[in-house]
Amino acid sequence: MTDAAILPALSAALAEIVARTKSAIVSVHSHRSRASGFFWKAGLIVTADEALADEGDVSVRLADGTTLPARIAGRDHTTDIALLRVDAKDNVAPVALSSAVPDLGALSVVVAAENGTPTAALGAVSLVGGRWRSMRGGEIDARIELDVRLRGSHEGGLALNASGETIGMAVQGVRRILVIPGATITRIAGRLETHGRIARGYLGVGLQPVKLDDGVGVMVMSVDKSGPAAAAGLRQGDVIVGWNDQPIAGMRSLMRALGPDSVGTVVDLAIRRGGEPLRIKLTIGERPET
């Protein structure tokens, strides 16, 4: 292929990728907030939780101009994923999410919507990393950042690779554009569809990090009388220094251990009470809804 033909061929290929996807893209209107989303399954739309208002009615506008009322089926603040339910549209093909992680420097197209009208933005993958946790404790399957311009109303749009695979959902991070990977969306949206929420582990204590002569720990500042910690015998003033025979590295490591899979498990806590060592077995509960 000659140099003169490369750009037209690339342009046509990108346009074809967008054309195959745009019918599944919607605009999401909630109170005074605007975002994008996409059909994940018939009657179920995934959007960015951060861009979804906390109250008020929600509606979606399709590419054909149809506006539908939507109900929040579930939302997870920690992974920035929300699931909306609408009356099924049989003529809209849901998006097939890929678990593929793009290469650094690869091209990516973000397909979103502006008041129902599909939009597209071309960028490059500027960072690729392994599994990580958000500032709110959500487990994200891969770190993917894009060098692309993303309007607030386009948050929740689809990020596609140059082969047309849907690699995830584009969201606004702190001074960067992130992609919530397809594997994360599949895992979280599936739980939201079934349960309406993502269970999180609950100890039933208020904690404060403390420095010790031989390391760090977390001090119990308050105890929920009806929570798991009280049932296990944990008291105010106790200092937790170990978790299943591993030293506590700090509050963040402890919070990471309270993920969805922790609910119902038994943990062996090493504590200090009045300076004396003690071990307590605690069954992790499920964090109440707030």
C-alpha cells in the first residue's frame, strides 16, 4: 500500500468500527447530570456511576432519537460502574465486551453520545498496568489510561481498540482518562444484575492507624454493638497488629482485605489489649447499605 493510501484506509477502518458500535450507545440523563452508556444486555445499560446523579429520575436517549425512562438496577461507587434497566429494545444489539488489554501506544476510539447523537474521539493508550484498586477500594482488572479528550457527557462511553474490540468504558479519573476494563464490567455488572449491589466486608469497628515500636497497627476507636467485631469480643482500645498471620501494613491493606469475597470468611486477628498479645477469630459480615 502506498503512503498516500494509508491514511484513507485507516480512516475508513476507524469509521467502520464506530458504525458497528454506535447503535448500542445511549445518552444518560439524570437530574442535572449528563453521561453516556451502552447496552450491555437486552434491557440493561452500563454507565459511569460517578456521572450518575444521586437522586431524581433517570432517562436514556437512543441513537434513533427514542427516549426511555430508566431505573437504577444497581451501582458500585468503588469501580465507577452503574447498571440501568429499561424496557428491552430488541432492535439494539448489546455490546460484546472483550477481556483484551491493549498494548501501550495502541490506537483507541471512544464512542459516546451527545443528547443521543453518537460521537467518536481518537486517542492512544498512554499507560498499561496490572490489576489495581481505586481510591474507594474497588478492584480493577487492569490499569488502562488514554490520551484522548473526553467531555463530561461522554463519560461512560465505549473504548474500542483498532480491531473493533470493546476494551472497556471510558471514565474521568484524576487528571487523566481511565478505561474500566471489560473484565471488570462483566464481573461487577453481573453482580449488580443479580443482587442490585456489591457486597463489601464489614468488621463493625471504627479504626485509627497507630505507630508501634515494632511496626504499625490499627486501633479500635469504636465498636458497633451489633456488628461482627462485638460478637467476636473485640473492644475499644484494642490494637489490631496481624491478619491471618500477616502483619498489618496499614489501613489501606486492611480495607483491601474487605472485598466482596471476604463476606462470611473467618479471619484470625492478632491484637494487643493493654499491651498484652491476644488472638481473636472474627467472621466478616456484610457492610450495611447506607
